[in-house]
Amino acid sequence: MSLSGPQWPLEKLALSPPTLDQLALSIHDGLQSNFRSVTVEVAQSPDLRQPPFHLAAEGLSGNPRVADVGGPLFLAPGPDFSKKYNLLSIAKQMEMPSDRGFILGAGAGPFHILGVNSELMPNVSFGAAACRGEEVANEDKLSNQTYYAKIAENDSYTCEEINGSHQTTDFALMANLLGTDGLPGPLLHIKAKSRLGSLNFTEAIQHALKATYGKKLISLGGVFVIRSGAAKMHVMPDFPPEPFAKREDVAAWLKFFDMPAPLVCLTVIHSGDDHGLSLRMEHTHCFAPGGGRGGHYHGDADDTKDDVEYEAWLNVAEVLYRIDRPGLVEVTVQYDFQ
Ligand code: ZN
């Protein structure tokens, strides 16, 4: 795959993550206070292309890295319509090799392609990571299983694969991404059932890590499935006729829905001090396999909290890339705080 395109301002931070075994202990202790039944282990991942996960690559292992691209400040005040990005050129800026890679996460859809603002669930593999079974590794192969969700004419929502009618790896405004070689390997395997507390699944993980590691920056990414219950989600409508004057205008503009399981959720979660990089500390977008439902995850619905069931496969990043941070001009900076 030829990974090229605009070079956005970039800051790079080498992380020094705890081991998966250490993280498993921390997350287990934390989740127990928020869910009735919890298991956390380090296990060899199954083929995550298969149901119920529907990822574009077999696994989440091999050089795990995260990126935070743009940000909500490009939506409001604004929007800034110059912020048009491409997942493959961002992969290059994340120093991913051109012959094998997998990117997943949460972002804003490419308004300039779709003609409307939307929620994006990036899920793209390329090169050897996009090839199956006996297939000869092909550097030009692309598997784009990205979904997007938008507001429909009747103020309801729709969600479909971006490859259905639009062949694009573009996005806009913001995204939080996990990049890996897409290989199988050991990952955090988390199961949690019946929510007792007020924290949602990703908040409970953040609280667990904060309790163990305090300000140390830890960045996780991967997939979780909501197997039963329902999720509270928002979907961004199309841009308003007048630009947003301030950030606070966005909350009243978003449309909220409860969407029933099953949902596949793509997530990036940070814990600790963001070292002034204006990181979005958590960003999760979910889609229903086959489409129809999808959006930005806020938690599971209170009226299904007894029934809710989560299953996650997560990896921990070794490197963080802050790309096109709002307010930053053309620089490339490398940090090594830890
Ligand atoms: Zn979002």
C-alpha cells in the first residue's frame, strides 16, 4: 500500500507501558467494584475478523501505537473545513510499515466525500494484514470495513459500511486510532457482566488504571462487544447553517439514542497525565454488524444495566503520536518523558 499524503504537524511520545499481566491485575481490581461478574486475563487472541468482533485484521498485536488526530476544537468553535485527513497517510505519520498494518478507532466521517457530517468507526487493514489464509501477501491489498453513522431525514439514525457506496479511507476533524501490525498475539481479554456502579465500561478501566498508576500515561486500544443490553450513544447531525460560536453549543446539537446490542465498539482509552498534548482521554465508536445502528459510546443504558455484558480484547501502546494538535503549527517534536 502506498502510504502518502499531507504531512500534518506531529508530536511523538515514547511510552513505557506496564506489562499486560500487570495491567490485567489492575483492571480486574477496578472493574470488580463496578460490575457483578468480571474476568480479566492475558490470552492469545482468536481470529478477530470472525463474529462477534468483525475487525479488518486477524489480531491487534505487533508494534501497538496510538494516535490522536485533530480534535473537537476543529468542530467548535468552527467547524474548520480544512481538516480533511486520510487513514493511510496518517498510518504513514504513525510510522507504520507500508506492507502490513491495521488501524481502528473513533473519529468524524469524511463530510467532503459523504456530503454530510457523520460518526466514523475506522476499521482498515492493508498489505499482509488484509490478506487471508492461503492468499499470497499483497502489498496493495486493502480491507476497509469501516462503518459510519449519520442522522437520517426523520431525525432517526442510519449506519452502514463506508465501502458500500463510498470507497474511501478519508475522515475529518478528529480521530483516535490504534495502529498495529494486525497480528494475533497475547492481549488483555476482559469480560464484565451486570453493571452495579455508575461508571461505564471505559471509565471503569480508566479509574482502575488511575488507582494503580496515578499520573503515568497509559494508552490502551482495541475492540469490545456489547453482547446484551443497550448502549447510550450520540450521532452528530449535519453541520448547522451557522458555525458554532463555542464548545458548549455542541452538546445541545448532538442527537442521543439508546441502541440495543449486539454492538462492536472500537476504542482508545488513556489514563494519566497527557503531558500537555490535549489528548482526548477516551473515544469509542460502536456499530452493529451489518449496519443499521451505530454511534459514539457514552455507556450502557440504565434500564439494561443488570443484563449488560461486555467482552473486550485490548492492547497497550508503546508509542503515542499527537497529530495536528489544535493550535500547533508546523513542527515535529519527539518527547521521551518516561
Ligand atoms: Zn465520537
